[in-house]
Amino acid sequence: MLTFNKYNRYSTIIFFLLVVCLCKYSIAQIPSVVIKNTDNRSFNTSEIKNDGKPIVINFWATWCKPCLQELDAISEVYDNWQKETGVIIYAVSIDNARTTAKVSPFVDARGWDYKILLDPNSDFKRAMNVINVPHVFLLDGKGEIVYQHTTYAEGDEEAFFEQIKKVALSTNESENK
Amino acid sequence: MKNLSVSFLLLFIISNYLYAQNDNIGQIHGNFQIEAQYYQDDTLIGAQALPEHFGINSYSNFNYTKEKFSAGVRYEGYFPPLNGYDQRYKGAGIPFKYASYNADIIEITAGNFYEQYGSGLVLRAYEEKNLGYDNTFEGIRIKFNPYQGIYFKCLIGRQRNFWNYSGLVRGIDAELNANELIGKLKESKMQIGLGGSFVSKYQTDQDAVYKYPENVAAGAGRMNISYGKLNFSTEYVYKANDPSFDNGKIYKHGEALLINATYSQKGLGIFFAAKRIDNMSFRSDRSASLSELSINYIPDITKPHTYSMPAMYPYVTQITSEMGMQTEIIYTIKKESKIGGKYGTNISLNYSVANNIQKSPPSDTSIIGVDGTLGYKSDFFALGDEFYFQDFNIQINRKISPDFKTTFMYQNLTYNQDIIHGANNKLTHGMIYTNAFVADMTYKIIKNTAMRVELESLFTEQDYGNWAMAVVELSIPHFFFTIIDQYNFGNPDNNLRVHYYSCAIGFNKGAHRFEVGYGKKRAGVICVGGICRAVPASNGFTLSITSSF
């Protein structure tokens, strides 16, 4: 049992040492976690790939309003985004058993064309260090995380698309070399 | 603790050294969250400052991953816990630590882990920081995937209870997906998945009066069938007799049934859920209650509301007796149509209802619910006479122009506060009937700059009476500014017809977010994913920082 009284200086030192590393390291690659797709089949997150083109992983929930605003806004321009950059969006729902069955009809009714994944016990969310939704990751052609954001405000998708274009461009350049 | 600290320091130094030697030596990543509040006394609204003035909850996760290996720790500090969190969290330490190896067909985790079997009716360990809920296991888990489409998950461990670990839980879960398993079915329109779980807990019996079962087992079976866009899934759990504090020490078995059915096509989604819960409190300690040491999770089947007024009276699953259903229809009216308008309109209709189950005496000579007996008999298909909850709501999202979006909502709610808040022993006001209205308008002023106005009201003759609420929010790149007023204009007590003003400023960049706020907050109930926390009224400053790396 660990109590406040027994909390010793060792753990203080370690805690601050680790906070220092906050600036130094970061998550770079997608961990391998088995979750589900909307067909109820198992899906290993290490299979998130897009032939060297950009990938977006968007953590959301049916009860999260800014998430829906963001995914609705992107949905309207997703065709253009795909044509221009070849990006694929994986929308990972963290809805738990209360609402997880609702995800599929919810997505269809809104007409979203994203690849939908279900993470009902937040296993993938935890592995990706996500605290709240929305939390969005942008991966380059090599599958490395190059950009993240955690909130959505009206119009943010335009700035986000600039990031995606940058990634698509740098991927093309490295291919040409 | 000392040993742990030293070993972790070594791990840190080694990984640091290796990282400098080679870029491909693994990653250290994690996140950091702090929620703090400075409390002021406000006797009018019943806000009490803590003796320490401040409440601080903080969480830091540090993970190391290198190919198939991962390990990590979580530091938690409560100096002291925020008001409304269980004060047994007071203190600091490292309650979560694990190491895991994942070779494709087998994954072994030692230390702490979260897990869910099926929909969680028989076993679910999870964390919900906003509620102060964490029933993580500490033990060993093995996931075994011998063949594509066949999955086993075995575990043994103790459960977290604030700063202690207690109980003993053993479980095995098997899942079979026919479409993954059988080559011919890979592209089939029909999808079939089956699963089964067995969970058992052990607790010694030293009671002088009753002979308690020391081992209590529960078994569950589940099925998921879909054909095209039609989907049906169900899970049933049977639990052996398990006299406990929750069920009044009766020796009856427990049962739970959950059914979900959906249909969808582009522009239309239909969702139906039903459940029956009979004596399904399942904890690793028979004397535990509320959020302590739950092995399973019984989901609410009501809509989780995001707006404040419709969410003022949230439902809480009744784990000992409940029968309920929910249905929701979501429809998008096409763009460029007469009703849909130029940009389309999205409508969702939702209805949910919950009741108790029917109960009758276990024999001709006894009465219902006597401790030490079978307690009661229940007809599986019959409703009881106690009404818990009903929620009808309609929500319309309509885009008026590319720069102007609106959401309107109406809710009619019936809420049995005696039952739903009963467990918290708070003053309750019987049956509450409310009507709530919401209008939410977002206008994009220029690129990246938007103004959002939210107007809400709630009308009721019970409890605290009528409320009105306004939110104004301005967002510019990386910043937002919010002002909120909740006005309890219909409080039966004239002195309590007060404004709850608050304001907040937030900054975010990348995976980092800061928010500071000041103001009064009303007493309420926060619910996330089916469990709830009562939040007392407060007045003061708040600070929130989240950061992932």
C-alpha cells in the first residue's frame, strides 16, 4: 500500500526525471493492439497502412460534440482531400458497450466514408496516450506520427489539410529521390 | 516502493543510454494530466472550501515500447482529491505498472491491465478518470490467438480498490469469428461471431451467521450475426448464488441479458437495445458497494447527453433489478431538397425507458427479499410496478449556410430520483418530470474564427425548479474563450434563485492543452459511460492541463 506519508523522495526524483523526458521523446509509431472493425472482425492496429500515403487516426465518440463537428466538416471535403493527397482517415470510436452497437448506424446515417474501428475498452486509446476526444494523429508515408491535435474549433480542418498536404508532398519528394 | 523506484530508475537510465546509441532502440511515450481547483466558501449555494483550499488530481503515464515488448507505469497524485471524488484516493504513488510481450499468436502481460469480455456483462476492468473510477487488475493475463478467427483471453488477478489491491478473480474468454476462420466465408455477406466466458471469484468465509459461498462462478455466452447492413448481437450471463451487501444477502442466482439490433443504409440508421438485469451485482468483495471492486459492467441503455440541461438528470444502471429498452432513428434529409435545405438536415429521434423486474415471494410461506433466503422469484418476461426512467428526445442539426450551423433539441424526461439517487443517500424528490430545450448556433466569422452561442432551458415543478442557461464561446486559432451563465430562476426557495456564472480560457497546441476558469458551479451528477459521480456545488478557480507525448 502506498500512502502519502510513505511517498518517498525516490519517487519524487523519478517523477521529475521522467517529466524531463517529456521534451525528449514522443510516440512515433503505431503500437499493435487488437480491436474490432464494424463487421465485428478483429483488427490489428499495426495493419493501419496506406501505401506510403498520409494516414489520419481520429479518436472520437458518438457522444462527443466537437468530434462530430470535426468529422462532419471533413466528410464534406474528404473526396477532395483523397484526390489531392491520397489520405485515408481511420475514425476510432471509443464508445463503450453502452453505445458501441450504435456506431455503425450512426456513421451510415451521417454518410461518413471513413474506415471505422471500435475500441470499446479504450485499449488502443490508452496505447496511443489519448486522454480526451477528439484526439487526431497524422502519420506520414512511413507510418510515423508527425502531427497531433486535441481540440476542434470551426474551420480548423482547413489548417489540418495544409498539414496533410505537407506530409503528402514530402513523401512524394522522398520517393522521387 | 524503494525497490520499484530503483529498478525503474535503472530502466530509465538504460533506455536513455541505449537511445543515445541507436535511434531504433525503442520509444518512451506517455501523457500527463492535472485537474486542479481552488475552492472558496459560498454558503448560499452550499459550496464548501476544503481545509487545504486546493484540490488537485494528477496522472502521468510513462510507457516504453520496443517492437514486441512494452512496459510502463502510471503515477497518480491527489493533493488532496478534488471535491466530489472519493477521499480515499488521498495520497500519491504508482498504482499501475506493467510489462508485456506480444508475439503474434500469444501476448503475455504481467502487472496491471484492463480487460473486457464480450460487452462487459460478466467482466470488465476499466478506468474513467473523470469519475475517479479504476478497477484495474493486478496479475497475469495471456491472450492466445492460435489460428486466425480464434481468440482466447485468460486472466488471474486482484482488483484495485483506491490504493489497495484485493479479491481474487479468475477468467477465461473464447471468441470465434466464422468469417475469419473459414476461407469460403471471408467475403460472405453474412457475418457470424460467437463467444463465451467463464469467470470465478474467491473470498474466504468467516461469517458467524451465514455460510457464504467462497467461490462464485459466472458464465456468459454471446453471439453476433449480421447480414449486409442488418446486425443482431446478444449476450446472456448467469451468475451462481452470491449473497452480498448489494442484494441484501439473498442466495438467489443472478442473470443478465443484453440485446442490440441495428439497421442502416446511407442516410438512415436505426438502433434498438433491450436488457434485463436480475441480481447482477458481481464484486470481488461481497461487502463492497457503489464503485468498489466491480468485476462486471452493466451498461445503461439510455442516450448519453452532451448538453447540460438534458444531462441534468442522468440515468444510472440499477444492477440488482432492471428491465429497459432504447430505440433511436437517425435520418439525414438530402441536400438540395425542399425540407433538407441547401446543405442537408440531420434528425435523430431517441426513446428509452427503464423499469424494475417483477418479483414474487420465493415460497408460499415467505416474503420477498429476506436475507439468508432465496429472496424472490421473478418471471423473466414480466415488468415490475416500479417505474425508473423515461427519456424522449429529438435533435435536429441543420446547416443554414457554409458559415452558419445550428442544432436544436427537445427532451421530455421522467426520472425516479428516489431510486436513481437512492444509493447516494441524498435528499431526493420522488418522481421528476422535465421538459428541456436547446438551441446551439455556430457562426464562422472569418476563416478560423468562430462564435458559438448556446441557449438552453429546463422546466420542472420538482427538485430545484426551472433553469435557463446561456453559453457564448469564441474560438480563434489555438485559443478559446467561454462565458457561461446557469440561472436557477424557478427555484422554490426565492433566495436560491441565483446565477451560476463562470468563464474559461483555453489554449491548445499539438497534443497539449491548458485551460483556466473561474466561477460558480451547481451541484450535479457527472456520468461517463454508464457510471456517475455526484459533484458538489463549488466556487473558485479551476486549472486543467493535458499533454501527450
